[in-house]
Amino acid sequence: TFSKELEQYNISPMESHFASILYLLVNGVAYICLLLPVLLVLMLTGKLTQAELVGSGLLVGVTLVLIGQLALMFRRQGIIYPIVIRFLPDLPDFLASWKNKTIRQRSLFLAFVGALCVDVCGVFLLWISLQGLHIDVSPFVALVGYVITILVLTFSPLFQGVGLVELSLAFGLTQFGLSNSQAVAGTLLFRVFQLWVPFGLGLIVYLGR
């Protein structure tokens, strides 16, 4: 989206695409690091039905496969490589130019830490939204709710999963003893600050630039 704007900083479109792929990889790994402990605790406490357990296993498997395919793409291998080539025909030349370069592992690690911190902030935002409505829940409930939010956002065809996230998160919260009204109120307050306030500020900045 902003590859042209980045060119003024001597960042080519292909380099920005490459960074975007790394961004996806890092965020995927950070999400898996949140998802797996949540699934483990839910399994041990018997909160997951057999269908939910199978679905969660498939989700983790698909996510890991996608991350693996993105990693293989840098070696010109994998299933998605020929698909990406159709949309980015300059990719082989770019990968060849990067053949003798190395990714700074420290920077990649810091990117992972940053992605994890963003997720933790999202969990805290949901928890504090519920607390603000005098709904006392444990941070783990907020963690489960946030995992649901990111899951729906990832696969939703709608802008920021509008509607789907609200329904899924509200339903998920009711599974931890919240009433329907509490779950809906907490979800809507969370979405105001998680989506609409940042979107509004971003829109103002974009139109005023």
C-alpha cells in the first residue's frame, strides 16, 4: 500500500514487499506463541469440545504450514512460490540480490518481541475494558478472548472482521460465565478502542497529509 511513499527513503517496492513478508512471519509466530498455551490450558481444564479441539488443531497446522511455505519461498521452493511469482515477477532477481546478504537476527528478534508486546497490549485492552464495566474476570479470560479476535481477523473477508469479531468474541466470553449483556457490552467497548478510535485517528492523518 505504501511502497511508493517508501521510495523517497531509498526503499524499493520489492524491499518493502520483502519486509512485509517478514512482518507476516513474525506476527504469525508471535500469535502461535499465544495460541498454543491457551489451547493447552483449555484442553487441561476441559473447556474445549472435541469439535473445537479438532478445529484448533487444524488451525495451528494450517498456520504452521503457511509460515513454513513463506520461509521456503526465500529458497525458491514450496507451493506458494510459483503463485507469488505471478504477482511479483521481479522476486527471483530480488532474491538473487539477497543471496549473499543475511537478515539481522537481532532485528528479527526485536520484531518478534514487538509483535508479542502488541498482542499483550491487546489482551490488556480487553481485560481493562471488561474491568471498566465492573465485569471482574481473570486476565486468562481476556487472553482467550483476544486469541479469538485475532483468529477471526485473520480469516475474515470483511474489514477488520466487523460483525464477525463482535459475535465471536461475545459468544466466547459467555463461555466463561458472563451474561449476554456483559459479553456484548465488553466486546463493544473493546472494539471502540481496538478498532474505531485508531481508525478514526488514522483517517484524519491520511486525509490531512
